[in-house]
Amino acid sequence: MATLLLLTACGAEGRGDDSSLNVMFISEVPVHYEENFGPYLDEILSDSELDYESIEINVELFPVSHEKLTISIIEREVDIFIVDEGLRHILLDPYGLQPLDPLMERVTVDVDEFIIQDEATGEFHLYAIPLNNDSSLVKDMGLILPTPMIGAITKDSPHTELALYLLQEFYGN
């Protein structure tokens, strides 16, 4: 059975649906906050110059789970992961993540642990940003986190520009 799962995962071509942007939280954010994300994202995006009206944005919240994150990475249907910082060792893989170098200038905290070498090119890139109690996302949603989160964008995302904009707004100034 494990071999079948591995072969299926390796043979997957990734996302087949470019009409949606999927954001997955695997964190200590209470699941009942899920309904608040639609209006929050609409507010953020209404201030942007991005063409997003034709893209459906889906947000799902799950409790902290190594298994859920691993399965979601294998399925390759998520554009943005927001996960509990304790899951960083599973998420941080240059092979599956989009470099976030355009956000480096905005991030004002130490991100050395999220800068990883891409083995294919030998170059170092930022692959995740921290989201703690001082980030705009946490403040705007009225949350208090017991542990920080990190945000990352998958390499397969067809909406990299929109995902970068959202992560930038989630982080704040």
C-alpha cells in the first residue's frame, strides 16, 4: 500500500484547476474562524491592483497535524500553506516551495532559518515567512497565537503573484 501511495504521489502532475487559490491553515487557529476569512480576504484584495475576480479563494483550517500536512503536500492542491512553526521541518523543502525573495525587504525579523539552499542551483532563497502575534493577519483576525506560524507558497501554484501579495499582506509592515 505504501508503495502505491508513493508511486501515485510521484506520478502526480499537480494542480489541475487554475480557477481557484487554495489556502490551508494547519495550526492552532480555531476552526470556527474559517468563516471570517472570506470577508477578510475580500477586504485585502479590494485594495490591490491584481486581477483576482475570476479566481475562487478557498480557505481551510485544520488542527496541527504532521499527517495532514504530509498528505496535503503529496496531493499538491494547496497554493499557500500557513502552518504551526513546529511543522516547519516538514514544510520547508526547496523542491516543493516557491522562493519568497521578493518579500525579504519587507520582513523585519530574523528569517535565517527559512533561507535554504536550492540543491539544483546552489542558490539560497527565502522559502517561508514568520507569522506571529505581531503580524497583520493575526491582529486583523483578532487572534492570539500560543505558537507562531509560518507561511509558504507551493511551487505548483498557478497564482504566484496573488499568493505573494496575500502573504505580504498577512505579514504586514
